[in-house]
Amino acid sequence: MSASPSFRDGLLAAVPTLRAFAVSLAKNADRADDLVQETLVKAWDKQDSFQPGTNLKAWLFTILRNEFYSQMRKRRREVEDSDGSITARLSIHPAQEGNSDLNDFRRALALLPEDQREAIILIGASGFSYEEAAEICGCAVGTIKCRVSRARSRLQEILSISGEGDFGPDAITAQVTNSAAVA
């Protein structure tokens, strides 16, 4: 888009006073420079809406002021997260992997002997203590501990779990979510 020489000269002449006004609003030289630049870009893009013969400086100041308040409204909704702690709490693992893992776990759980399945569900899923589970099952605490231990070992075998890295998000997903949390 080609501007008339008087429009271009008017923009250039207004820069020092626009910057001074921007500094008074933003209280920060870098933000003020960004504000002036945004004002000039918007003025250049909207030069067709400027009425020649009216006060160019006043028009530019209005654009700058409106841009400043728009940015302030946006910033009010933003949260500073310099260390990434908020982002880390917001990131989630893809649901499809969890659903697949849950289905695999259900199939593996169904393969356990009934007494082991009952013991691991009481301890692991229902949150009962070994003593409470033993009372529910009508057996000794040691028996419950043994059943839970065997059930855990068998589940690890069925699901091919050899360590902590074998469950939860896969290595690529974990890296992506951790990188996003740090960035």
C-alpha cells in the first residue's frame, strides 16, 4: 500500500511524541516501543480511514491509547508462569493411551485366580488395609499379603512390565509433555 508523502511524513514526525506518551502509559521503554510500533502498523494499514485535513497526531494518539488498553485487558487474563509450574499441572497425557492401558489391565486382572484378584482389588483399588482385607476374606493377614504379592507379580508378567518406565505415558509422550511444561 502506498501512502501519500504527507501521511508518511506525519507518521514519522509523530514518533517522538507517540513514544513519550507510550512510555507514560506503559512505564516501560521496551513495551512503549512495541506499543508505538503497533500503533504505526495499524495506522499504516488503516490509512484509508484517516480523514485528510484532520489532526493526524490526535488520530495516532487515539490508536495508541486504544492499543494500550486492549493489551492491558489481555494481560489481565494472562498468568505469569516463568518456571513452568502452572503449565506442568495443566498438561495431560493423551486419553487413548490410558484407555488402552486400562483395557489391557482389565484383561490381565481377569486372568488372575479369584482369590488373588479379590485380594489385589481390596488392597490396590478399594484402599483397604491388609488387616481389613484379611477380615473381609476370612483369612490371615499373611495370606492376604501373599495373594497380593502373587497377583502383582502375575500382573507384571502378563502386562510385560519390568520397571516404572513400562507404565504411564510412553517415553515420547513423557518427553513432549515435560518439554511443554518447561518451555
